[in-house]
Amino acid sequence: MELIATAALQPGMEVAEDAVDYKGNLLVKKGTTLDKLTIQKLLISPIKCIQIKEAEDYVPTYFEKIKVSKTFQQFESVYHANFTAYKVALDSFILKKVPPNNNDLLQIVENIFTPFERSRITILDMLAVLKITDSDLLYAHGLNVALICKYTGKWFSLDDEELKTLILCGFYYDIGKHKLPREIIFKPGKLTSEELALMRTHPVHSYNLIQNLSIDINIKLAALMHHERCDGNGYPQKLSADRINRFAKIISIIDAYEAMTSYRAYRDPLCPFKVIEIFEKDGLERYDVAYYLTFLERMVEEYIGKEVMLNDGTECSIVLINKQDLSRPMVRAGNDYIDLSREKNRYIEKLI
Ligand SMILES: [Fe+2]
């Protein structure tokens, strides 16, 4: 909804909240569609503005509301304006070996991030509904991860220089995928063992592409090690936890998050609580425990106060995190509090 001056009201607008005067007298009820007479009445009343419904108030789900919001439309335009410069820099590097200017890459992130840093809709949620054409998906992947690094980097207590390093890790870590056939990278079904073996070469391709650039060594190691896992079952070297670079450990978590939440033409964005549930299922051994728990806890905190629908249709709001069961917070439906960690047959189906 949007606060509109009574002088700017137009017939056909719908009132989003009861409009009352200073004594509490109801002037126009929520849900009223304004006509000329009602507008005249409001113009001579003591109130100067009222809440009017916007396009986003007419659509049913959280992500659909984001798609039609003015904030997202502005974000989309800023993103695409900067995407072209980023794509040109990446193509020049991959095809002509022209080293990217890291300050330019960081500036692209700033250009997209800064205008929306304090917006009501987070960049994480806007990236989840941002439509990318198939031909740009691989390029967008690096930019989007760099943006997620910028947003979440502060959660890991990184200083300013380390945060810049993490953002650059986002740009470079998967760059080796550009060396592989697109049919394999975007194959919708299961990969054959030969295809999987080829796919698993991409961290080495990434490392080889960037090894001679004058960039922080952590960026190179994050590219090489981002598919290593703390349980020793990663690739390409099956490194144990103590040998995996710390930036690679953070990037591996953000990479998995981006894969689950990025835009897909064939499905709606996954509910963030479903994403957290998937992480919780088998993440504890695979990822660095401290980074992993920090990431999930902070991710859940992003949604405190949000309205959700449970699988039985109950509409409620999230009030409290359960640290032992992060995908199952405490929710409130009217005057009832529901602890989802104790009611295992109920779960959050979607944000509304
Ligand atoms: Fe990768």
C-alpha cells in the first residue's frame, strides 16, 4: 500500500486502511473503492492523506507481491543496466584473456546493491524472482553470487578487505564452467558418469583461468576448493576440513544457497524454509559448522515477522527461531502460538 495525499486521489483507487479523523471518527472504510463523492468528502475532511492499495496488494503470494512491487521493478532495471558491463568484462577475460578490473567488478556490485540496501524487500528475495534469459544464466550466476556475498558477508564477521575478497570470490569461483559444454551445465536430468566427471573439472578450470591474475590468493583457492567438503567427500582433491580454505568454505554454502533459490522458468522460488530444511538435512558434516550455523540462523532471522501459510492452510506469522530446528520456528496464528518443532506434521508451505 502507499500513502497518498487526498488532493491526489482518483476515482477507482481502493482504500487499504480505515481512514479516521483526529477524533477517531471513521471517514472511509478499508476496501472502499473511491468515487468522486467520497473524494470530495475526504478533501474537506481534516486528514491530508490515506493509505491506498498498490498493484502488489492484489496478488496472493509473497514472491508474486515482490514481482509487481515498484522496488523490484527499480531493482530489475538497475540490475540489467549493470549486467551488460559485467558480461562484457567477463567475455573479454574468457575469450581474449583481458584481465578484469577488480575495482570495476566491485563497483558493479555497489551500483546494484547500494540503492536497495535498506529497502523493505531484501536483495536475496529480489534475486529469487529475477528473470534471466537462458543465454545469460551462467553469467548471472557469478554476479548473483557476488551480490549474495555482499549481503551475507557481514554475517561471517569479515572486515572490509575480506568482504571485498569474498565478493571477488563470487565473481571468479565458477568461471571455469564457461569452458564446459552448456548442454552439460544446464542438463535438466541426471548427468551420466562421463558428464559428471567432466563437470567436476570446473574448479580446476576456474583456478587455471585466474591463477596468473594479480588477485588475493584466497580468491584462487576458493575457486579451486569450493566443491571440497568438510567430511572429505568433496572434489577435486577430497581435502579434509583443516585443509580447505576458509573463503572456499563460505563460498560452498552460498553456492548451494544460490543453486536452490535462483530463478527457474519452470518453478516458483523455493520457500526459504524448505531451503533451510534441505540444508539442515545433510549440511552439518559437509560444511564448516560455525559458518553453516551462522548462515542458517541469520537466514531465518530475515523472515521473522513475515506472514506464512502452513501445509494445513493455517495463516500465521513467524515470531521466534528454534535454534535446534531452524526450518521449524515458533509461529502465531491469531492468539495461538504454534511451536513447529513440536508439531512435526505441520510445516511452513509458503510465504504469503
Ligand atoms: Fe562450482
